[in-house]
Amino acid sequence: MYDTTGLIVGVPDRDNLVPADLDGLRAPSVAADEWGGWVLIDMAGADFSPALIDSIGKEITADQGRLAMEDMILHDVVGWDVPANYSPIGTVDVMQIGQLAQTSGLTAKTIRYYESVGLLNAPARTPGGYRIYGHEALERLDFIRQAKASGLTLAEIASILEIKEKGGQSCDHAKALLAEHLLALDVKIDELCAARAELQRLSARAGRLDPAQCTDANRCQVIASARVTS
């Protein structure tokens, strides 16, 4: 068992345990934070731990004055057991939406939207109704970010995740989606090249025109000869 600084203060009974060997040993890293009567102990450590206010959700800060939370006093000492082979993974195992948003780089609104369209599974909730997420939610959001960066739409991303959730192999489907986007990109590149050539033609022609001859009140002679493609 560890205290709030990570110092080992107790261990299970073991025949081969030499208590002196534990002197000065600490957990890999621990962060403790207190706000308005709430206490957060985070085994991920201070380098990874958000402020407690972000973990419990900014939306409840309005309750602080109404419930006089700033006057609350912690009377009980809480102890917890940590496995001897515990090692931090860089983030807490359970996050509220504020912390998930901060860690993923998304907004809480975006996360809620992903839930509403089925890209992110509906999270468990605390007795108070606040969303709580596991590390798998962060991994899912990271995949969505990477898929969007590759050009996939949210609907296409959802189709990949649906295959995965059913236990299927999604690689062929994902490869086909990328091939479609590659083809569409090639078409777009051709269109852009044609547009560039037209602009070059107009620019070169403009250099040969006499501004004094541009007398039509409804058009400019530089653009008048542009080839309409759509």
C-alpha cells in the first residue's frame, strides 16, 4: 500500500519479505490533487495528470458555491492497494470527458458528437451522471484522427469500425476505400492542372492587352476570353 506521495507504507504478508528492503521505495510516480472536497490520486504521475477540475468536469464548478464545497474538510484517510508489478501507462485508466478531451486534443462537443453517430461507444456513467471513459476510448479517438487525416469520411470510418466490432478483417475494405479516394484525388489533380493552364493562358494574354481598349461596362477584357468548364 502506498501513501499519497507514493511511499510504500504496507505490503501483503509474504514469507520471503524482508521489510528493510522496502525502506524508501516509492511507486513509479504519483500525483495528488484536491479541489473543493474532491481528492484525486493519479498513479500516472504529475507529468501526465491533468488538474482535478478537468478530471471531474468543469460543468460542476457552479456547484461549488451552492454546496459550499470550498468549506468541505476531508476527515478520513483513504488507503488503496497497488499490485507489486504496477507500472504507469502514461494516462489514468478512467477519465471524465474533460480529461479525455484534453488528452486527445478534441473538444468535449466533438467527443459527444462521435458518440451520437456511433463512432465512439457510449461510456459508462458515474452515479452523478458524468461520463467516464477507459483508455480504449483514447485509442479509438486516435484512430479516428488518423483515418480522417488519410481522407476518409466519418461514414467510411464507421464502416471500418463496424467490421472490427463484429470480429471481421477490415484491411481489404479499408484498402478499397483508400483506392477510391486515390482515384478521386487523381481526377482532382487533373482538374487543378487544367485550371492552372487556363490561368497561365489568361495571364499571358493579359500582358498583350491594351487597358485603354477595356471599355465594356459589364466585363473585363482580361477575363472575357476565359474558357468556361462548368
